Amino acid sequence: MKQKILPIIMVAVLLLTACQPTPDRDIIVQKDTERLVETVELKNANEDVSIEPADMPDNPLVKMDERYTFDFVNDNGRLHIHADADVYVPETGKAPMTRVKGEYFTDAFAKKMFDKIYQGTTAYIVSNESRPATKAELAELIAYYQELVDTGRTEDKMMDEEEAIECINEWKEEYKTAPDEAEEIQPVVSDGTMQLMDSTDDDPAAVFKHVQYYELRTSGERGQLEIRRPAETDLSFQDYLDYHRDPPDKWIGYSESSNTPREIDLDKPFDSHVCSKEDRTCAYGQSMSPYDATELCRSFLAELDVTDVEPVSSIDAYVTKNADGSVDDCIYFIDFVRTVYGMPVAYLTQCESYMFEEVEIPWDYETIRFLVDSKGINSLNWHYPVQVTKLISSDAAVLTLEQAANIFENMSVIIYDAQTDHNDRPVYIDVLISRVELSLVRVREKNEQGRTGLYIPAWVFYGKKVSNYREPVTQEMIDEQMTGVVLAVNAIDGSIIDLGHGY
Amino acid sequence: MRLKTRILLCACTLIAVAVTVCCTLILGIVREQMHSDAAEKAEEAFIEARRTISSVDLDADVIDTYMIYKVHDVDSSDAFTLSRDGNYLINNVGFSPDSYMNINEDYRESNQVFVRVFGKNVLLTGEYVYCSNQRFRLTMVTDLSGIDRDMRALAWKCAGVGAAVTALFFLLTYFLLSASLRPVKKLQSVARRIAGGDYHARIAVKNRDEIGLLAEDFNTMADAVEQSIAELKEQNARKQQFINDLSHEMKTPVTSLLLNSETLTTRTVSDEDRQRALLRINEQAKWIERLSQKLMQLVMLQGSIELVSSPVRPLLDAAKETVADSLARAQISLIVSCEDRSIQMDFDLLRSALVNLIENAIKASDPQSTIELIGADNQIIVCDHGRGIPKEEIERITEPFYMVDRSRSKKLGGSGLGLALVKQIVDAHHAELRIESEVGVGTSIFIRFSDAKR
């Protein structure tokens, strides 16, 4: 019996073994960005991408003789698209394409920046630590918050009664060991070295609870410098650099009520003007011309060995006035864009920051912004820098202006026509195109857990979009304006680049 | 393997198999339901996305741009692929969904298929989309890794629960079995005691289940065994006593034979003494012969006898005739009276019994007395008017070799086996022997038959 069972079992095992799931088909398809790269590489198969580009032109973009014009009004008259724009193309006549990644501020760069700013003066490390409160200070706090609790006004401090009482109890506990006299913390002199910092967020709602980053944060008579970059692969953090010449209480802030981030908040009357970077005059009585201010910034960056930058063509000037109407000062907003193998990156100021719930890995567009006043560089904000890692093509085959315009004319109508009816509410939209440019736009790789992407040539249509609609409750007419990129057309494959998502 | 172990193993194996089968079925059902839910959700999402792609009339140069834009505008656009004429316009999923699906071109409805790609289960929902006379293929890829993960977690939980249930079942069964088999152990213990000689050991019966009934039967068996043992012991004792008595009885005549024969062979004796010795030898030999005959009859009566219905009268007459010489010598008369009846009998044995009774009556009676032999109703009665039997001796007189007056009986040639033989014969006839006697008055012996017929 056993001799019969064993062969039966063996046959059964063999049969069951044969019934395995069908192996995966080996059909791998490259992602969109890779297909884009492949398309360019195929078309430029003989190109030698190891060759360094020749001298960078002074003006990377040149204006074409041809202008772009277009007019459209939709059937119900709510959408009006008008284009009467200069067209700019790279002076080199080439459209490069590269791989990029999001990182830049190395220890060496930070040291260089530190040395340039402070140049022989002493700068101290700005610490997050604060001296312990004295008994008197705590007593004052306790008394104040207790009054808020007693009078039911804890909401003044944006907390409920329970939270206020908890704070009071903590301070009472702290009071027992608090010093009588204020203990000053001795400042530490900085040598320009970035320090590894560790931060833990106890807020249960925090997305990133534990963050590690490198930081150089200093203060001296030449100003305050703050440079940060994430440690290792901490994707919660993006590089940034902030420099302010003046003390914090004199910083020039942006207006919170403004529709654009470029409008500043000053404590005196001012006139605002739009100037050209080439303007060498002081037409408004300012002490420094726009061109001089621009060159000041350029040389500042050059001293840091940052030469692959180009100021944007238009500069906002804010001319402040004295009580008697005389010119007090002029503050220039000067934005720079990176240039890559002679081609500038598009000037993207109107892109919204990523919301964590929309995009898992935030990657904002690089901004380099100077504020220049009569004394010189007031501040520098350099956020989310990008580094070119590999040249894919020094001259990719791109769509012509006509092809790009065709796409723009069709797609802008489709896109904006859909916006003229919002919740059965009529919206009147005017789109005004003032400039068309062939420049580089950064696209990110989808579904990648990191900040990697491409600089691809794109036809960028700049202008202004104005939306008018009546607010349903108050019936007030609302006027919304957006100035910046109206549409960006991928010059390789003709697709529309969604700048909000980055691809 | 012990019964408890066998039952435990079998039960636990069965429950484990049952739990496994149930869990497998449940997991299968849950998985199907989850896949069905996922398919439904995917269908809804796909239809929602599809709805946003309206057909417009565009140039061929722009149609691809339009389609890419519309798909990018969909929520979770990362999950969608878009292709035309086999070339992907959008694909960030890493594989070619078109290769796995055969979308029905006749129907403008979405198709769904579950596939396994790069070690993951995914659901493909696809459809042909037409725009400006161009046909595009739109597919949504839904990653089902979450379902697989949940199923794995559920499978582990089921395994844990199954193991716990099996373990619990094992423990419960173990205790139940132990409790159920405890009476069997008691049974075993009592059986051992009985086997060891404690025939009084019994099991307390507490309930009426199978074990209880078995215990009852065991107790009944134990009662029977005890009784049999007692009977055997009694029989053994009686046999031993018989042998002892026989030895004792045999000893006397054998001694006498030896003595007398030795006298004759070793000494010179007178003719008178010789004659006396020979006479003595003859008497003892005859006595031994009678003894052995009675013994033989007793032995013969150990087996069953064949009873035949026969009239009583001839039996009594035959008995009278057999003892006629003894009656004449003792000058005693025998009066026979009998009703016309028949009984089941062995004629010779019953005659032998009656002869014994009559000869005992002769020995007990004085000359010129009478002995009655009566056959009436369903009895045969032998009645004498002799010296009678003391009441305390009546119970024992049917024992082999028992004699009320040993010396007198021997003198009269008694062996002590006659009434024992009569008792055996009466018992073999399924009759009852009853003795009534009064010292100095006489003795009546009744043999009552149960099937006497007219």
C-alpha cells in the first residue's frame, strides 16, 4: 500500500508544482520624462554632449523681428484673449536640455558667502536657544494670562482656557527655579561652517515630525545670514539662503494684502515703476539707475562664482518720498534666473507653492531675488536652487513659433473658456500676452521620491490674466489678476506644462 | 496509542482542517469582495475621469496636446496611461497596460482586468476614447498592493485565530475526554481489584449514559463472577470434603482388608480365625464395592439425564420388588399406595433413589413395623416409624458420607452416600426433596415433582 501511495503523492506534487502563476511579462515602459529624453537623444544621436559650451553671451535672449499677435473672443463674450507680444529666443540659437536635481548650497558655498558678507568682521552664531526667563518676567506672564483666563479672553492669544491654564501651571513650575537676574547667553563666534541641526515637531498634525538639516545662521554688523540645506535625503526640507543687511526690525517685508508677492510694505509713501534692466538713467530722482543696481547684483553673484545667472528684463522700482515730496530712496526688485548653456530658465514667479496634500514631495521653482536700495544690496533671497547634473542635448529639436502658437491658441481657449463658468456663476476673463520667450522650464519626474527632473526648452507665453466675477453673497465685483506665465508649451513634444504640478 | 490520544489527535486534526477550510473560504470571499469593491471604485473613478474628456474639434497637431492636458487635469492622473496607435503619450506606471488588455472595440464601455505586474496585483480599467476622429486608448492602473497587504494581514490573523481555536479546542477536548474516561479508569481499577481477588469491589453508577450502563453491566458481571466464585468455592469445598470423607471412609475398610490379609499371609491362624478374617475381608470388599457403585452413580449423575413420562405405579412396584429380600430379613412390611399419575422420570434412577430411601427406612425401623410408599398428587413419599432423625441433623444427612449415627450405620452396612445419591437423583429430576422426622416417631421423606400429570 505504501508503495502505491508514494508515487501517487509524487505525481500530485509535480502536478501542483506545474500550476504556478504565469510569470510577469517583461514589458517595461519608460516614464514620460525618460521618453522625452529618449526622443531628444534619438534625434541628436551624433551630438557630443561632453563638449562645454562656448562663451556665454551677455544677453542670452534676443528679440525676434517677428511679433506674435492673436485675438480671440468666445461666443458668450466672457473670454477675451489678446496677444501683441515681442518674441525672444536664445542668442546662441540652440535649445539645450539637461537633467537637474534640487540642491546647491554646499559647505564651500556657504563659507564663501559668509566670507564675502562679513569680510574680516565678526559674526556670531544665531542660536535658537533663549535665555531662561527671570522670576519677574514669569510673574508678569502668569499675571497676564491669569487675567485673560479670569476675563474669558484667552482667544486673544489664540488659545482656549484649558491651554492657557496649562501654560500658567508650566510657568509656575518654572518660576520655582527661575533666576532672579537675567542670564545673558554668551554669543559664539562663527567661522562660516554649517552645523548639523536636529528638529522634532511634537505637533500631531505635523507632516514631518523629525527634520535634520545643515544650517549657517549668523548675525554681525554686516547683516544676518541664514543658509540651510537638508541632511541626507530629508525631503521635507529645501535649500534656501536669506541675507539681510539691516536688523530685523528694519527688514522690508512683502505686503500680505497684495495680489502679487512683489509688492512691498513700506512705512512711507512711495511710487512704483517698472524699469528695464538696461535703463541707465535715474529718471525718478533715484541715486542708482536700474542698470547699476542690476550690475551690482550680478557682480555680487560673480564674486561667489555664480555666473550662470541673468537678470529678468523688467525691474520693479519703489521710489519712497519724504514729507516734502523729495525722493528719499529707491528700492529695486531685481530677480535673476539661471542660464543653462546660454539659455535662460523661465521666470516663474506666479507659481503657487506646493501644498503637501497635493504633491507629496515639495519642489518649488528656484528664485533669486535682490532688494537694492541707495546703500547697496539690502537683501538677497535665494530659494530652492537647482543644479544641472547632466547635459542631454546642447541643441534639442524644438517646435517652431508657429507650431507653439497654434497650440497656444487652441489650448488657451479650451483652458480659459472652461473657467468662464464657475458654479453657474459667469466669470469674465481677459488674457493679455505681452511676451513670448523660448526658455527653459523645469519639469519633475512623476512618481519619483526625490527632487530630480529636466530642464526642457519651452515656449513660454507671459502676460496677465484678469478675472472679474460677482461675489454671490455680497454681489460685489471681484477683480483677480495674475501676472506671469499664462501658458508654457513644451517645445519638444508640444504638451502643456502644468507649472502648478511641475510636469 | 491510547484511546484518549487517538481521539484528541483525530479531533484536533479535524478541527484544524475545518478551520483552515473555513478561513480559506472566508479569505477567498473577502478577497473577491475587496477586488469587486476596488473594481467598482476604479470604474467610478475612470468614468469620472472619462467624463472630463469631452470631444472637441481640433487640428491634428493639437489633439495630442489636448488629450495629454485633459488627462493631466484628472485627479490622480499618475495612474492613467494614454496611447495612440500603440505609442504612449502618457505613461508613468512603468509597464504597458495595453499589452494586458484587449479592449472591446464594439462597445464604448470600460473593460477591466486583474493582472500581476512586477510582483504586484493591479487592476486595469481601460477604454477607447475618440476625439477629433482620433482614437486614443485610456487606461487607469489601480494598485492593489493595499488589498494584498490587507489580505496577508487578515490571513495571518485568521491563522492566529485558527491556531488559538485549535489550541482551545485541544484543551477543552482534553479535559472533556479526561472527565469522560474517568469512569473507564475506575472501571479498570475495579476490574483489577476483582482480578486480584477482591470480588466485592463494585463501581458506583452515577448516570445512565453508555459508561453508566457499562458500569451497571460490569457490576452485574461482577455479581455473577462473585457468585460463581462462591459457588465454585463451595463446590470445591464440597468436593474437598467429599474427598476427605471418601478418604476417611475408604481408610477403614482398606485398613481392615490389609490387616486381615496380612494376618492370613504372615501368621498361622486357626481355621476359625481364618474363616473370620476371610469373612471380614469379604464384608469389607463388598462394602467397598457398594461404595464404589454408589460413587459411580454419583459421578454418572453429574451429567444431564433423559426424562420420559412414565406412570408412577410401576415404579413403586419395581422398588418394592427390589427391596423384598431386605424387607423379609428385617421382618418389615412395605405398603404401597399410588394414584394413577405419570411423571417425567428416569425409571432406573428413580427406582434406585426409592430403593435407597426404603433401605434407610428398613435400617431405621424395628421388626414388625411398616413402611409406607405412597404416590399421591405430585409426590412420592417414603414414610417409616423408626427412630427418627434429630432436627439438627436433617440438613446435613444428604451430604456425602454424612451419617447421623456413624457407628450404627456402618454396622448395618451404610456408606453415608445413599441420601447424597437420592439428593442427586431428585435434583436431576428437577424435583424437591424434603425430610420430616421426629426422634422416636419416625421419618417421612417427600419427593415433590413439578410436572406430575394424571
